[in-house]
Amino acid sequence: MSKESAGLRVAVLPGGCSGFRYSLNIEEQPAADDVVIESAGVRLFVDEFSSQYLNGTVIDYKSNFQESGFAFENRMPPAVAAAIVVHGLSVDPS
């Protein structure tokens, strides 16, 4: 896997108890129709379907006494945000 072409795929997939869930995978290269975003030295690959749900979302990695892992701050309208599930936990739309 080449550092120059590899990246983190961020996707919104159908499924989960509320209708959608986030998926994170390391991939060797983007698909031909992916949006490629480079931020803070990290390449993100986002497919067209997922981009409509991730638009405006802030992704952060938290590591402290109480939590460790990726956190998604979803700034979509509450009705849409409430339908997305992260690792089995509902996203708080507030």
C-alpha cells in the first residue's frame, strides 16, 4: 500500500436500527467516482451516495479518559441526523 495513494474511506451505508450507519475503512486508492478530500495530512475517500449525508459533518478522533475513537459531529437537520447510527449508538441530533 502506497502512502501517496492510500486513504480512509468514510461512507454512510444503509442498515442499522435507524436506517443508516457510518463505515470507516483504509483503502489503497480511491474509486474513479470518489470525492477525495485531503485534510491535516489525511486523505479521505467519499462516494457520491455518502457525500449527501456527510456534507457539513466534522470528523474528529478523540482519545481521553472517557472515550477513544472517531467522533462524527453531524450538522444536518435533526430529522436526517437522527436516522444515522454510529457503531450501534444513535447520533445525538442536538
